Amino acid sequence: MLNLSARYVGERYSNYTNTESVGGYTVWNAYIDLGGAAFGEGLLRYVRLRFNVDNLFDRDYLGTINPVVSGPATYRPGPDRTWQVTLSVAL
């Protein structure tokens, strides 16, 4: 199974008076599941392999905004492209 998903976050205000804002962004994620019956009839049918990629296009974006009562907000960037591989066996 192959999956492609997108998450869109629109423009956000970065202070309590709504006078400063940051632009929106879209982050794409994908995964592919391999295994089960696709591996055949033997013991391999109990094996599953999954590949995940988060932030597929390695987009730079502000993941977290922490507004403060006075002064500028603090920001944390969103994570870079992240890969994961999972191997599972279910008997």
C-alpha cells in the first residue's frame, strides 16, 4: 500500500493583538507498506516492512509559535525530512 498525504496550515498570528503574522505552509508525507500476502505463502507472509518519509520535500517552516504578552514571539522550526523504516513480524 502506498500513501501520500499533505497537511496545510494557513497564515497564523504570532502575538495576542493579531498585528504580526507568519505565512502558511504545506508539508507532504508518504509511506509504503510491504508484506503480508504480497511476500508469498511461507513464513515471509508474517513479515511487514514499512518505509515512512515525513516532510517529503524538506520544506522549511515554523512549526511552533510561542506568543508572549510583551515583545516578539519565539519560534521553533519544523523538523527536516525524516525517514523511518519499520520491520514487524506477527506470528
